Amino acid sequence: MNIPKIMRVGIIILLVILLAVIVRYFITRSIRKPQVPVKADDLTLQKIEKKDKIVHFEIKGGEESVRFMADKHYVGEDKNYHAEGNVEIVFLKKREGKDVFIYGNEVVYDKDWNHFALSGNGKVKYEDLVIESVSLNYDNKKELFSTAKGVNFSSEGLSGTAQKLDYLMGEEKLLLQENVHLRLRPNLETSFPLIAQGKRLVYSRKRRQGLMDGGVRLFHGESRAAASNLEFKLSEDEENLRTLVLKGNAKAFIREEEKEDISSSSRSSPFSQSTMREVEAEEIEIRAFPFLQKVQALEASGNCSIKFASSSGAFTHILAEHVKFLFDREGELREFEALERARMVDQEESSEEKRFIEGDSLIMKDKTDVLRAKGKGPYEARVASSDSEVFAEEISISLDNNNLEVRRGVKVVLNQKKGEKKRVGLFSEESPVLVNAKEMRYFDQEKRFLFNGDIKAWQEKRILLADEIVLYEETGKILSKGEVKSIFPHRPKDEEKEERVEISSDKMTYHPEQNLIFYEERSSLKVKDIDLRAQSVSVYLSEEEGDVEKIVARGDVVIVQSLGEGRGEEAIYDPDKESVVLLGNPVLIDKERGITRGDKLTFYLADDRILVENKARERSATVIKREK
């Protein structure tokens, strides 16, 4: 027997059998393996189970692993892999520590695990973000989720819908387009969410900042707003709104519950007591307190219009180029400013009367409730109502009681109220009275003006000068002191030429109930060529027209005229007769004729005559006339 030959044949047979077993093993393995190709250099098949049409396996390798589950799995005619029925794919991101969960009725993906198409109630979960759509795409290489078939999304702080979505995981950037509805759930001490609608939204979760454009509209309970663009910033946990900016033809209507602690003794501030606020500007910005969801600041710029209104009918309307409100943590106004062509229109409840406050700037600080209006250059600050206008470089208005303090270059126009006729001192009721002064104060409760420093009040040719004037708005009563001077125009009967009557004193009082102007202390009267001095001068006005009926001077009367000097205790000036009657043991002193005494001296201003009358048994009269 040739043993070596037999051994060689046996080894050959054994090798053939072994080769057949190996071939059969690989053929059998290839048939049983799920059709999930994996790159050999970075992923290794760890576990495969297939029971009752459920495919469940886990693939690990490199920096990530994938868990896969579905009711059915196959290779389609498109050469892509199809998973159907309760599909769940989990990408375990080891490096970032952030997992991606994909769910759907059907998921189609390529052999490299780069592109996934979800359909039929597709859903993605990434951190706290959930994205749902009937058709959703995921690019694993770009880490991008996208859809153009309508989408719902939500996170801890916001949610919404849109027609198109793109979400970049690496940048944590959300892009929504077409019919975007954003729902913010900030902690606003109310159950109402903040809803924003627009055409496009870009939101960065890293910076917690968002930008919406395309006809933006906002809703919060009964409040609403609109603009071309919206910018907002959320807190780190996305639970609180930090800033909200409306840009481009921005409009906001804000409705709040009316506050009840309104004092009846003073006028409440329109900023804190309003229930409705209407804001229009090119840009509106609202900022909240850090860690406290209450409004800290509201700023508007670009043709601003802000209106505060209460349910009682009172309102305040502010117009300016720039407006800013700062509030404290209790919601009370801490600071306010309106800049560049600022204007405030104020109307109290149950009244049609409006007050206008204007200036280059309107400023209120330190919670004082005092509004300061300041002018700039040729444009003065102004406060105006139906019965008065006040102009100056600076005007301070107390909003709780309507008192005014006015400084530097004060100009006031006093108008007659509609349907009301009253005189102001020596001025008639037919036209406005103008007043200039260095300073002025107005006390609303008393309806009283107080003017100080180089005062000039006039109405056409009627003039009043003084260092201090107190004027009562409702009655027309006037108190003046300090180098008081009054000038009355007067036209005698049958005369074409107008005369000027001038009265001076240290003090002057107008008593409207008596139609009387009373001058006292170093009083004087000048008319034509007569100068009269006395302790007091009383001017009696006609009840209807307010013209001068007569003027009476009393106490140590001295009359100086070209014919001589008259002395007595009382003098009466009759404007129509153009005569001055001197009474009270009158004496006429003439350098040429000496002293003439009588019971009554009458000075005729038209022809320079003096009539001296005596009340003796036989009445006597002497006429003195200077020869020309």
C-alpha cells in the first residue's frame, strides 16, 4: 500500500470539504443578515435580532452609535433602504452628549446613513425640541432637519407651526418660512401666551435670539401688535422674554386691568392709571427685568405716537421722534422722556377740554410726577389750553395737580373761554391778553397765575407793567406790586385824536365785582399835560364795555400843569369832559399870580383853562387861562 499517496488524497478531500463548509457559511450568513450596509472601517455589527417582523439592531463605531427598530425593512427599487411601521431610529451622539430620535410610519435612507426621509406622522426629538410633519428630511452629515410640507415644533419655551422648516443641529438654528405661527410661553403673570405670526422666522437657540419678518402680528390676550419685522431675545431657560423689538411701521395696542387706588384729591398720572395703550412708531422696543417677567422699559423711535386711555374717557397722547418709559418692579413709572418735536395732548375725564404740552424734549425723572418741557433754539416749550397758552425755555408741569412752574423768557396768552365773557383787570373781554415775564407759576386748584420779574401785560394799546402780578383766572381779579404802571387809551367824545392815560403806583388791585382798579402807595396819573400825584387812585370802569368812566385820586393830591400847581385832598378825572376837578380845600399855586384858593378847582385839558369856584353867600367863579 502506498501510504503517502493515500495521505495526500485524504488531505485534498478534507480541504475540499472545509472549503465547501466555508462557502456555505458565508452564503447562509449573507442571506440571514439585514440589508443594512455599514462601513467596515468605522462601524462594526454588534447585534441583530429579527422576530415577528420586528427589526431591531444596534450599530456602534467611531463617535456614534445607532439603534434601529421597525416592523418591516427592505431595499426598494430606488436602491435606498425602507423601514416601515413604528420606525424608531436613535443616533447616540457621544461627543456632544445629545441624542437624536427619529420616528415615523416610513423612513427611507441611503446606504451611507446620510439622508433620511420620514413620512406619515414623522417626528424628531432633539434635546427638548420636538419637530413633527407628514414629510420630514434629515441630513445626518449636515445635521439638518427640513420639510416643506407643513410642520409643528415645540420646546420648553416656545412652539409653533409653519409650512417650511430647516433646523441646523450644530448651529442650533431654526428657520421657519410661510405662514409662521410662533407661540411663546413666557412667565407673564397671565395664562395668555404670546403669539407671533409672520412669513419667516430665524431663531438661534445658542443666543436665544429670534428674527421674524413679513407682516408680523403679535397677540397676547386682548393686546395685539403689528410690524414689518420682529426681533426678540429669551432668557437662558427660554421661559422669560428679555427683549422684544418691533421694526417697520410698528403698532401695538396694549390692554390692562384698571387700577383702583385712584385718589380723589389729585389728578392721577395717565401713565400708571391707563387701561389701554396704543403705540405707533418705526421701531418699538420692550425690555423686561432680569429674572423678573415685568416690563422694565418701553422705547419707541421714528415718528412716535403713544396714547394712554382710561375707561372713564381721560387720555394722554404723546407725539415725538423718540420716546422712552422706565418702570420699577411694581410697575410704576420711574422715568419718561420724549425727544425731538415732542408733544403731549391731555384730556381729563368727562371733559372735552384738551391741554397741549410741547417742547424739544419732555422729561420726567425720579418718580416725581413732574414733567419738564424744554425748548431749543427758536422753538420754545409750550403749554396750551382753550383759555391760555404759555411759552418759555422751560416749563415744569405737576401731573398730579396740574400746577406749572415756568422759567426764562415767559410768554403767556390769556384767551376768553368759549361762551364766557370776563375782563382781566384793565383789559377788555374782546381779545386775548399777552403777558411777558421772567418767571411764572400757576396753581390749578386756585386757578391763579403768579408772574415775577419785568412783567409786561398788554392788549392792543392797553398795557400793565409790574414786578409781580397775581391773576385769578376764573374771576379776572389782579393783584400787582413793584413799580406798577398802567396805560389806557382813551378817545374823548367828538375827538378824532386818541388820548393816553397813564397811572403808576407801588400796588394795584382789580376788583371785578366792583369794576374797580385801585392803585395805592405813591400813586400818579398822567393825562395830556397834567401830572397828578396822590396816595391812591381809583379807576371806575363801565359795566358793559369796560371803558374808563372816571378816575378818582385821594390823599395829598398834587396836580402839576402848565398854569400852575394845584393841591387838595381829592381829584376826579372825567375822560369824556376832559376835565379834572380838585376838591378838599384846593389851592392853586402860580409863580406869577401867587396863591388862589377856592372850594373847587376844575382843570380843563382841552383848552388849558382852570375854573376856581367858591361857595360863599354870593357864588363866585374865576377863570384862569394862560395866554399863548
